[in-house]
Amino acid sequence: MSGINPKTYEAAPSRKVAFLGLGVMGYPMAGHLARAGHQVTVYNRTASKSIAWCAEFAGAAAPKHAATPRGAAQGADIVFCCVGNDDDLRAVTLGAEGALAGMAPGAIFVDHTTASADVARELFAAAKHLGLQFIDAPVSGGQAGAQNGQLTVMCGGEPTAFEAVRPVAMAFARAFTLLGASGAGQLTKMVNQICIAGMVQGLAEAIAFGAKAGLNMAQVLEVIGKGAAQSWQMDNRGKTMIAGQFDFGFAVDWMRKDLGLVLDEARRNGAQLPVTALVDQFYADVQQLGGQRWDTSSLIKRLH
């Protein structure tokens, strides 16, 4: 089980919500919604996960589980979703048993999957055709952020839908921000991943270089972490990279999926991403080393 850590919830009226996808992110996100007093119905492709989730959060507003996305979405004011990729997202939204078919006019679908901007716009249009609203809302903060209810959420969509969702989503977020029209959330997440890829590679090279030079790298990071080189990656992954520990959440396979989305979008919009393209290939090297499920800081493994 992937439970949640304590959080003080902002006061928000209880809403009837659904959550589709109970993976390492969705499971605790849905848990925060239940603990905040919302009436939550969950759906997961593997039903045993939904049953386990309902058992864990049984004390919170009588949670339920449904056999289909449509069943979970029926009667919900807001349907949240966090699945794997574009195809998974289409599978739970479209078709006779998809969530959109079960939602009442005026209901809002909020997608936390890291997916393409194209699929966000596609589903926004499909929802609008049915009298529904759609917000693309990928997240940053990893598994720890989900468990602590401290995710940063980047949104694209219409302001009225965003404002309706925000008080509810703050159950699992520390920031929930509208960046523009449909697709803007996904594009912002791509910017986020470009930044991370470059920073992790730079940190990996720095640690490998310092170790070859005979420096005490734990001490070095303590010193330079107080200056201009400081970053979240240095603060949180520097020591674990030195220790050869790579089991801290966001996996190399997922990063390669995300960077694939980034590079596809760059081919469309003409952006030049030489470092990102190179780091994507470095992550392919890590996969070849057997590191598909290592976290993203494992870039340093290919420098040993």
C-alpha cells in the first residue's frame, strides 16, 4: 500500500469526486481527497488495488470503488485521473465505458497524467462537445509530494473550471496554477522536465569529477550547496548519488517517456534542445545497465 502522510486540509465544501488510476501517485492523491472529507469513488484497471484503497480509507466519507471509469464518474462533480500515457488516458475517458460517457453536463475532468499537449486538446474538445469541462493538470513533486500532499500542479483550461477545481485539489497540492488554455499544463510540465534533465546530468558529472579528483564529495556538496550551484536536486539527491542509492521515486522509464513527449513537441515547434536530447540518450544507457526502475539521479551510474 502507498498511504499518505498527515496534512492539514484547507476548508472546502465536501464534493462528490472520482479518481481514476491508483498508481504510486494516484493512490495517495485520492487518499488526501478522502481525508479532506470528499466523497470519493475510485477506479483502477487492477480491481484489487481499488478494494485495498477503500479498505485503507474506510474511515473517510465512505469511499467506494467502481468496475469501470464510467461507473466511477457517474454523479461526480469532478473526475480526477492519473494514468500512464496518452493511450491509457484515452482508454479511461473515451468509449462507451469511458469516464466522459458517465459524467453529467457541467462536470469537470482533471487529468494529472503527464501526457502530450495534443491529447489534452483532443480531450478538451471531446469534453466540450458533451457539455463537460477538461483541465490538463500534470504534477511535479514525485511520490513523496503525493504522499505529503505537497504537489505542484500545472494547469491548462478554462478559468471557470479551474476555479471550481482548485479548492478541492488543494487537498493534495501546495500550488495549483492556471498557465493558459488547454495544453498549457502539459507544455509547462515539459519545461519542468527539460530543467530537471540538465540539472541531474550536471550534478552527476560534478560528483563523478570530484570523486576522481580525490575530494570528499559530501563535504564539497555541503559547501557549494550554500552558493550559486545550489538546487533541489543537489539538496535532495546529492548525498544519495554519492551513496549509490537510486530508489527515490520517479523512475528512468518514466523520465524517458516524458522526454520523448518533450522532443516530439520540440520537433513540432522548432525549439532547439541539444542538451535534453543528449540526456535522453544517457537515460537510454542507464536502461541498458538494467536501471529502468532506478530513479532519475542514476545518470551517475554511466559515469563510473
